[in-house]
Amino acid sequence: MPADSPPTALIAADLIRDEARRAPDKPGVYRMYGEDGTCLYVGKARSIKKRILQYAQGRFHTQRIGLMVSLTRSMELVITASETEALLLESSFIKQLKPRFNVVLRDDKSFAELMIRKDHRAPQVRKHRGAHTTPGDYFGPFASTWAVNRTLNTLQKAFLLRSCSDSVYETRTRPCMLHQIKRCSAPCTGLISLEDYAGLVDEASAFLKGKSRAVIGRLSEEMSAAAEAMDYEQAARVRDRIRALSAISMENSVSADGVAEADVFALFSEGGQACVQVFFYRGGQNWGGRAYFPRVDRTDTDPEILAAFLGQFYEDKPIPRLILSNVRPHELELLEEAFSMKAERKVEIANPRRGEKLALVDHALTNAREALGRKMAEGSAQGKILDEVCEAFGLDSRPERIEIYDNAHIQGTNAVGGMVVAGPEGFQKSQYRKFNIRGEDLTPGDDYGMMREVMRRRFSRLVKDEDAGEEVVRPDLLLIDGGAGQLAEVLAVLADLGLDDITAVGVAKGPDRDAGMERFFMPGRPPFMLPLKSPALYYIQRLRDEAHRFANGAHRTRRSMDIKKNPLDEIEGVGPGRKKALLHAFGSAKGVGRASVADLVKVEGINQPMAERIHAFFHPAATRR
């Protein structure tokens, strides 16, 4: 750079000052971009002009903001009708772009809910994730799959609601197994009238809305009436329903008054890291919680962290009427206004100082403190393990991204390749990938060919994305489930694609598949083993077992889908209506296959040409003659 060239920060400040001249004195959102086009920061302001002029003046509160300004090469402005709308748009942009200099919510997964459908004469209860597109009542969020499954089982025991799909419901001619184990009232076969079934649905909705005492009271009266009428079998059935409801009510009940519907947040920060623990309370019950570890900077204050976290957290989630927290978030009134506008009802954010609500917040804070302590301890131990992995495989530095590959099949059928990803913060499940093996030239059971196909598809895509200028993270280490043969296939693919600088290691199971006796294969080195008590060996075993679990799960899913396929789906012209009519007439696809053309013509919707086509599908040899 010439001696008289202005410093980079000054160039960036001039750019921002130039943007400020054209910026309106109105509310909105601004985005700062770096030289490579990545978003550095997203902010909102009541006046965009005044806010970005502050950046150009060079009076920064922290060195971090100064660095951000120095890296800025372009800006984009979005005008909004109000600062409230700007806040909502800012949260959406941060969640989408994950800018380097913002507090960013990481590992944000959707929560499960329970849905009681209202678009069917016999409403179905089922688990649900995502947008509320189907008419019905939604209850949640549940913080874990275990919690929602337990509640669903309780609803089935207590209210005998169906969980089957509409297609199964329509084709039932006799009650299914769930009715036999007393988890469904079998409205599909008329064992309960639709009017009585609707009463069960109303009771289930009331229970989930927190009216458990009233529901249990009505059931108790019903049990007493049945006992007085000497209908002891009915009384016993109602008793079992009461027990199921009482068990979950006592286990999840909340003693705090006025907490029928609330989310409780607690933020604990230490050493430049932060943990936010959230618990969900609905219908007077605790529906579980989850710990989050947002990306923060040491200069971020707790109120700023919590405000940014809440904005991103509720960007795609339903907002309760009450939010409790141990920290008063920055711009609390503005957050309340934004959330109320989004929820279309009043939302309160409270920072309790006494009473039972404070006890709920303190409980969440204890969980947040312990979760952050565990994460920091695990991070320290994880670093030492990665150092050992680095030494064992001759890496230049700790691996930031490790990809582990395994294949699963049964005698070559339904073959699936699985890719698991791990790093300094543990398994990165959002990065897992499965590959349905589809090479037509592969011999069934050809493990080498399967690995070759998985590697070519995975790394051809990586090279294509790099060529397109997309941001791609290359793996630092590949662990391949297999020995020298599988490793040779991997190395050949990497060499063809110009990626032979990526370290690949084959992990072969020991004699009799003994854990601890694994042999490792690397190019240019003879096969070797790691010490039996080496932490690196235990770590690699965990990675390999996770890849094995993931690949086997993907294989089971594919095999199950294959088993469920109906031959009728492959016949041109046989849609859902004709398929249903054929199954009603002959009971199964096998029955359809045994039917003659004359029998098929008798089915509603099946004419002579269609009957002949169906018959030819099941009897190709006869057709050829």
C-alpha cells in the first residue's frame, strides 16, 4: 500500500458517511457487508441517518465496533413504518444471515407440538412440527421428543383418541391393536358414536388447556355412576383413565399462581460465553426446557444478549402471554410492543423480584449456570482429546470439522451411506447427510463401490459449490469405516477431484470386532493401533459408533418405506380412488393379483381396458404369450 494511502478504517468511515447522506431520517434496518460479501452486522434504529452517522464519526464504544466499521465495504438499508417493525425485521435478518458481529442464536431447532385436528369428523391427535397450516388446536411447545411422546401416550390412555392417518381410518373394517390395548375408542368401526367421540376430544382439549381438575372431576363422577349401576367393567376403564391423567398432572404440575401459560428464561454469562435456559409452562404444567449457547462477545451486556436472543427465538415460534426472565432485556417496552403486534394480543415481559414466579426464574438460572459449567468443562476436555487426535494422525492443527462415513445394507439391498459430522463443540447433527446408493453398475454388497459413490457425490458437490463462489467448509479429517480397500477408494476419488490435501483415515474393526483393537490405515504409513486407554481411541470409537447408528437408522427407514410400497402404485391409471376400490373388493394387492379380468371389471371405476392393464401387470408372462 502506498505511504499516502488512507487507512482502511477511514475508507470505511467515508463509505458509511456517504451512505448517511442519502439515508432517510426514518426507522429501519441497516446491514453492513464485508469485502467478500458476507454480512458483518445487522442493526435497527429509530433514525437510520443518525445511527449510521455515529459509525462514521469514529467514536466507538469498543474496539470490536471499530473493527466492524473498518471491515465494512457496503451497506443495505430497509425502511420500516415503525421502530417496532424494524425490531422484528432485524431479528429475522440476524437469524437468517448469522452476522459475525451480532449476538446469534445457534442450534435453534423447531419444537414438537401436539395437534388435535378439526377438519375430520373423528379428529385425530398427533405430533406436529412447523407451520400451523392444518385446521385444529395446537398445544406446545414440548422441549423434547420424549416429553411429547409421553403426553401423547397419556392422551391415548385417558381419552382414547385415534392417532391413525385418514387413509388407515377410512379402510379399517375391524378395530386395530390400539383399541385392543385400550388406547383408542375405534370410531373407525363405529364402536363409539361420533357424538360421544367428540366429547372425548373436548375433554382432551380441556385437559391440555390446564383444566385437568375439572376433567378428572367429571371422570370421577362417571366412575361412581358406573359402579352404582354395577357396570364394574366400565368403572374400571374410567378408573384407568383417571390414573393416567393424575400421573401426568402430578408429575408436571406447577405451584406458581398465574403461570398457566409462560416461558421462563434465565441468562448466565461467564468468561465470554453465555447460556440461556428456557422452560415452557402451558396449562399449569411444565412441558420441559432446553439450554442454548448463543454466540456472544465479551463486550456484550446481559440485557443486550437477552434482548437479541428473545427477538431471534420468537422469530418463528408462538409467543406466550407472559415471558419471565432473570435479566431485564434491553428495550423491554419495544420488545413487548413488537411481540404483542406479532401475536395480535398483549404480551408481557416480566422480571419477578419475589414470590413463586421468582422461584421459577431462579430454578432456570440454576440450570443455566450448571449447563454453562458443563459446556466449558467439556470444551476444555474436548480440546485435549482433539490435540491427541491431531498427534495420532499427524495433523497440523486441531481438526475443526471431522466427517465420519459408514455404509449400511442387507446383502446389497436398500444400501445407504451415512455421513456424521463432529467438531470442537461435539456432534453437529444439522450437518449429517445420508446417501441412497443408486449406482446401477454396482454389484449387490460391493462395499468398495458404495464408498466410491458416496465420496464422489459428497465431494463433487463440495467442488461445485467452491467453483460457484459459495462459502464452503472443508473437512480437516475423514474417518472411513473400513480398512485399506475402502481407504484406497476414498483416496482415489479425492485425488480425481484435486482434494488430496484432505487427511483420510481408515478405521478397521479389530478381531471379533473387539472395541479397542481397531487398526488404522493412512497413506504412506503401515497399519497401526492406538494405546488401549488413549482418550483419542475412545473418542474415535464414539464417532464411529455414531456414524454406524446413523447409517443403520437411515437404512431401516429406507427398508421400511420399501416394504410399505404397494404394487398398485406402479400401475398407470390407478390413482387413490381406484386403488381404494380395488383394496375394498379384494382385501390386498395380492388379492388383486389373483383376480381375473372378469372379476376386476366388476369393481366400481374399473373398465375393460383398465382391468386388462391391471391383470397384465400381475401376469406379464401370460401377456407375452
